[in-house]
Amino acid sequence: MIYILLVISVIINTYALFLSTKSSDKFIYYFMFSIVSTNLLISPLSEDINGIMFVFRLLFLLMLLVYSRNLLLKWHKYLLFLLFYFFLVLFLHMDAGAIGSFIHYITMFLLAYACYKKIDLSRVDARVNTLFSYLVLFLVFYLTFTTTTGYGRVMYSEAYNVGAFGSQRITLLSYFIVFGFISMINTKKINAKNILVLLIGLSILFLIMKRSTLIILFIGIISFVIYNKGGYGHKIKGLGALLVIVFCIILVFGSEIQNRIQERADRYEVSLEMVESENRFMEYLVFPEYISDSDISTLVLGNGFISTHSYRYDYLGFRDRSIHVGYIKLVYHVGILGLVLIGFPIMVIVIRLLQNRPNFMIYNRNSILSYGFASTIMLIANLFVDDALADYTAYAIVIFIAISFKVTKMNRNGY
């Protein structure tokens, strides 16, 4: 069984490697699909094939370097400084297991820059909708495969198969559902395919019943509604259509959703007994103690890309569980300086997007800016509860943030 998954991953990435030799921005979208599908397919194999994830991370970086070969001598100074800083952190805390995390962050930074430089704005909406459709279809296949075979199925325990069920990083789907929602509202004609994809995507989220994912989805939709100027009638109609879709999902999967909610409630009652050692909230409460125990160099430069299990064990007494809060994990890995270096461009983009708030439904860039703002706010909120930058979810987010920044810069230049 594991070799079937491996073969599928190899086929998907072989085509991605072929596209990386071309100059078309089609590679960026397919690259996103190959990363998502590969992580889902390969994650169950990591216990059986040692080092398999590291090999594919190297492959992702190689593909991106090949695709960006014409940009290697034109990198922005801020990007160069960011790369230098992460190299420095890795060098100061060299660890074999940390190289994989280091490669992940470097790939993310290079992807954002390549996207900013090479993306074709006239094709963004169509290609993202296509990518969204492919991802939803793949998730349907993956969840069907895991539920029928039991292989790769992620559960809290035998009794509580909610939360991370079927997919460890299902939060990515919420970002694409928000894009689908924005795209649906910003078109004059109803697209049946988009409605169907939204229906399937939302069904998956409700059946998985992961709380943080649903909250992030809600934040994204609200961010879009607030961001655009005017168009309140269309927004109300769009929200109404979304509620109709949710109502249809409840009609079809009502009993299953109710079971998920009950399982979640049962698990919450059980977790109350161990809340002092397991809850994310406790990570915040012990963070001041970590700061007081750390020297200046550790606070500024971090501990490197080593495992964060020791943080939870030392301060919470909880084994085999890494830091979940994204901001705390960044400070632990790359220090306060690293957090500032990553956070500064994000805040600049938020300010730029607020300065370029579009009127509702005036141009196809409207959906790009709207989604760029929504996804950025979703990322900022997501990092309060999960490490959204530590997995491939971040790749999708940085693509849209880079696109949005490109649009705002072109608007400032009078394009």
C-alpha cells in the first residue's frame, strides 16, 4: 500500500519538475498542488521510510531554484538579509534534524519572491479556481482512501477520530474556500462549478470538525466583507448563498456532523482533566517564564530549528508534543529578531492593502486584493493558535500575499 502512495507522489512531482524548466507561471500553481498532495500522501510513509519527507523537501527547493534561475542575481536586499539571518541561526545551532525545517522556510521565502516577480495577474482568478478544484478533488480522494483503508488516518485516539481526522493540515482548505466565496460574489454570472466546489469543500470541513479551521474560515469571510467598499447588497446575497450551502450540508450530513460535535464535546470533557499540561493557553502563560530563563542571545536569535518538545516538557511537563502557538514557536526557533523580520513585511502589506481598498466589483483585481487582505488576516489570526508557517499551508498564503503586494505596488505606480 505504501508504495502506491509513493508512486503517485513521484508522478505528480515529476510533472512539477518538468514545469519548473519553463517560464510560465503555471508552475507556481501546480507547485502548490504538488506540495499539498505530496505532504498528504507521504506523511503516512514517514514512519516506514526514514527520511522520505526530507528528500521531498529538497526536491521542492530544487524545483523552485530551477524555476527562479533567472532571478538568482536579482534578489531583493531584504530577501538576501532574511536568507542570511536564517543561515546564521542554523549555523549557530547546527542540528541534523533542523535542516528540514530550515529548507522549508527558505523555500517559502523564495516562493513568495518568485511569485511576486513572475505571476501573471490577468490569469490569477481562473488559475486559482482551477487549483482550488483540483485540491478539493484530491482531498475527496484522500479522505475516501484513508477512511476505507484506515491507512494514513490521523486520530487523537481510537475513541476520538475528530480534529485532525484524515488530514493533518486541513486548515489550508479554509483559505481556498474563502477565495471561492470571494470569487463567487465578484462574478456577474453564477458559476455552477464554483458552487459545487464550495459545497464539497465546506462539507469536508464540517465532517472533520476542526475548531481552529472553522474559526479561521469565519475570520476570512468577515475580513472580506469589511475590506471592500460598498456592494453591501451583493455581500448579503453572497452570505445568504453561503448559508444555503451550509444548510444543504446539514441536511445531507446532519447525523454525521452531530456525531462529530458530540465526539468533540466528549473529548473536551476528558481534556479538562489535563488542561494544565495540554492546552494551548498554557503555552502563553508559561512564555514569560521562558523569557526570564533565557539569556539575551537566545531571546534575540532563538534556539535554531531544533525540536520544540523540550519547551512543553520543561515548562508544562507534557511529553511528545511540540509548541502549537505560531508566534511562540517562531520566537523559540529564530528569536525576537526573526519574528520581527518575518512580521515586518506582513504588516507593510496589510497597510498597503488598507490604502488600496477597492470599490466592490469594479475590476478583476478586486478579488485579488480582497483575498490578499483576507488571507493575510487569516494568517495573523491562525498563528495565535497554530504554527501556520511550519507546514505547506504557508506556501499557499505567501503566494496570495505576494500577488496582493504586486497589485498594490502597480496601483501606486498608476498602472
